[in-house]
Amino acid sequence: MGALTACAGQGTTKTGFIAPETYGMMVHPKGHSNDLVYAAPVSPEERYHYVMIDHAQWHPSAKAPHLTPKAEARVTQAFDEELHKTLAKDFTILPPETLSPPPGTLRIQAAITNLRRSKWYYNALPIVAGFAAGAAGGGLPPIPPPAPGGASEELVALDASNGRTLMAIATYNNGMPWNMMGQWLPYAHARRAFHLAAVLMDEQLHQTGIAPPPIPG
């Protein structure tokens, strides 16, 4: 299936990576009108302190581009790095091959479902025009860079001991005109999308009570 909503190239996707019965219960959380989230009810005694992070997958939607094996490895590794860096701030990270995880362990599974490279040769003219307008005392051009890149992702958090789905997220992010380096580097905007997806997962785990309040600082 393709994108459900879209703006400048990316939107939330429904690829089957998230179970259909779970997807049907996903809603837009407060402050995140472009994201879809499901969170299972969890008692304070059940809160989770550990995470195991499976290697991210390329699970393309129908409209996603073809990726070479090298490009696929590059973007999934980038998503892995963002998940580990973000979740390590508030959780103890366990190896994904851990056979007997302790109680209170989440297994995080994540997929990149669509991707758009930044194309500098399309973006160069608006960027140069913006600098020229600024030098002349004007503002940026009204037309943003036409090929800014971005990515869509689907993520799930399972109870590592029994496989129960505790959280599911469908999210995306498109390149922003102010991110100048992202207009030139092919996957810079996509990497920002991976970072924001990891931050959203961390935020929602805490806000819904699946995890205890985040560690200050």
C-alpha cells in the first residue's frame, strides 16, 4: 500500500510491517497531527526499563524507490544509529540476540518504508536565488527547494518476553528549506527523519506510561 497522507514527497504509510489489527487502533497523539500512534495500557508495575533494538529494515511501500544493496545498508545503518543514540539516554540497551531478557524489556523493531533523496542539481537554483535575494536586501524566494528529500518509517515496541505489541508508530518527515546542508547531501534530510522518528518513539513511550519518566538532563 502507498502513502495515506503526503506533503512534499512523504506521508504515513501502511505496508503491513505493523499488524493490521494494531494499525486500526492507531490515532494522532496530541501535538503530532501527522503521526499515528498506538499505545497499549500498562500499569506502573509493568513499566519498561530495558530495550533490545533489532536491525532496522527496508520495508518499502508501493511508491517507494528502488534502493541498491549499498544504499539500503547505508540508510538502515543510519536509522539503527539514531535509535541507539536516542533510546540509550533513558533505557539500558541490551544486545538484540539476548536469549533471556529481564522483565521490563522492550524489543524495538523499525522499518524505513519510503525514502526520497535530496537532489542538489534541482535545489541549487532556489538556494542561489535565496542568497542573492538576501544580499540585495530581500527575502528568500517563495518557491522552496523542489527536491529536499525525506523518509517515512513504521516502528513497533514489543514485550521482549511474550511478543505483546505495546506501541506502534507510523511517522514521516520531509526536508525543510532552512536545512541548507540537507539540500546538497543525498540522505541528510532522511537521516533527520530517522532522528525524529527515534525521538517520537522515546517521547511516546514515556508519555503513555509504558516507560517511567525520562531521566532529567
